[in-house]
Amino acid sequence: MDSGTVLNWGMDWAWGIPFIVVTIVFHAFGLGLINKKITSKLDASRWFRHPSASSVLVMGGTALWATLLHGFESCLWAGAYRFLGALPDNRVAVLYSLSAMTSYGHENVQLAGKWQLMGSLEALSGWILFGLTAAFLFTTMQRAWPRA
């Protein structure tokens, strides 16, 4: 690795760290909104004849909204890549972003040389976001599943 690439990493950090913070705050806010909806549904579920059916609906809805939240956050990163000129078009930017955020990394798409560290920073962000989501889904499952 040449020293020019290492020196350019400062811009990756300057853009990546604030983006991590923004996406985590956005994610926490989004999960909070989802939680408000869940609470109202769970309070209303006492009217269902089969609480387990309402629990499945609540968990399915929660998983769907959390997935959409992750997708939107990935699009935010893709927008940053496009703004910085790190990727050539929107399709490639979204594909790369989803791949980086999920640590899938299988697609043959690379960021422009001076922005390559941002992909790793997005993967770090993805790990944090998925950890928050996993904890949230587990908590929701505990609240939603009827107790015998």
C-alpha cells in the first residue's frame, strides 16, 4: 500500500464517522417509532381471539419495518458515495452500499481508490445497526409472544 492511499484515509474518516453517528441516531429514532406502533398494537391485541396470531403479525410487521429502515440507511450511504464521486451511478451505489452494510461483500463493485476505507466504515456501521435491530427484535418477541 502506498503512502498516498494512507494519507487520503483522513477524508474517509472525516466522512465515515459522522455518517456512522447519523445512521445510528436515525436508526435508534426509527426503532423508537416502530416501538410506539408495536406498543399500540400489543395494547389492542387483547381484543384478538388468538393472541398468538397477533404476535406473529406484530413480529412480521416489525421485521418488515426494520428491513425498510436498513434499506433506507443503505440508500443514505449510497447517496454519500454518489456525492463524493466514489461510485459511477445510483444502481451501483445502492448495490455496493447494501453489500458493504451487510458485510456480504460478494459483488464485484469497488469504491474509487481514495474512498475505499469508507466501505469498511459502512460495514462497521452495519454491524452496529444490525446489533441494535437484533436486540430490538428479541425484545419485541419477548413482549409480543403470549405467555402460557
